[in-house]
Amino acid sequence: MSQDLTDRLSACYTGAVFDVMRELGVRNCLLPREIRPLDDTITLAGPAWTFSGHIDQSASADETLMAWTGLLSKAPGGSVLVCQPNDDTLAHMGELSAETLNARGIRGYVVDGGNRDTDFIRRLKWPVFCRYLTPADVVGYWVADKLGEPVKIGTVEISPGDYVLGDVDGVIVIPAAMAEDVISKTEAIMGEENALRNDILEGMDPQEAYKKHRLF
């Protein structure tokens, strides 16, 4: 079921998903607009696996890397990693980690923080959504913790198993219990949008097209 929903969600776009969730009464579903894709052409979709971290300047390089490689080992294949680093100074993703996660079948990464080795990751075509870029890494400064526990980014709480969709417009989170319904309704809206588009291209008045399809 998870793979089926992921494949179907991958064919959607955030605008249509947002419209569906708005109709369902859910507005608090968008991550802050400052979180942007490294590559605007890539869509990220899948169930979330969440973790957080914190600055610890007393930690040794070995301690920070043991914590980081530990989370790389535990991240479940097929998931989207979602990180609340509680830090705005360091890169919380880089070349070797992206290569490792990609090889392990992790679908991508969303972080309320930074990224480095950006050119390499862009060439890898592995989706990363982040706030900023910096060459400064976590070694000796930042420790990953609370693996697989809910995190909050902006005003949105993300739990493991919630679905994440990211594209050039931003990142939207779908609670796990709503995922099947939201994706089905999004697919229906996208089909209706195609019919509306065809009517417009064939010369139908835009207001008449709206009255016919009740969307625009």
C-alpha cells in the first residue's frame, strides 16, 4: 500500500493537493516557503521518517559521526527523511550521506536547515529540500537524536508515516490517516483540470468553463 500511494502521489503536484486539503478543512499542511529544492525539476514523494538533532559543542568528532551514521543505518528504505535540526548554522546533508541514502533506497530529504556539496547532490538527482547552503558540516558540533519521533517544522507537525510531497512550489504534508482519500481526490481534480484546460483551449469562455467544471 505504501509503495502504491507513493507512486500515485509522485504523479501529483502540490497545488492540487493543497486545494484538496483546503476543501477538507486542512490548511496547516505547508512547510515554510523558505524550504526550497536543490533542483527545481525534481519531485519528492513518500512516507516520512522523522528525526531531530541539537548543537553539542562538547561532543567529539567521533561522537557526532557515530550518531549521524547511526541514523543513516536506521532510516527505512522507501521513506523520505524529514529533519528538524534545531540549528541554522550548519549543513545537515552532504555528498557521502546523500550517496549512502540514495543507495539504500531513501527517496529524498527535507530539512529545516542546511545542505552542502550541492553540485554533487544535484548531479546525483537525489531530492533535497532545505533552507540554506553552507560548507560548514556537523562534525564536532551537532548530534542527531530522537530518531523516528514526530518533529515540528514551522507550524506543521510531521509524524513517521505521514506523506510528504515536494516540488518547485514547496513541500506539503499529508497526515497518514488522510493519505488515501487526499490522493484519490487529487487524482480526480487533476482529471477534471485536464477537461477544463481542453475546453479553454477550444475557446470556451473562462467563466462558462468555471461554471461547467466548478474549478479554476
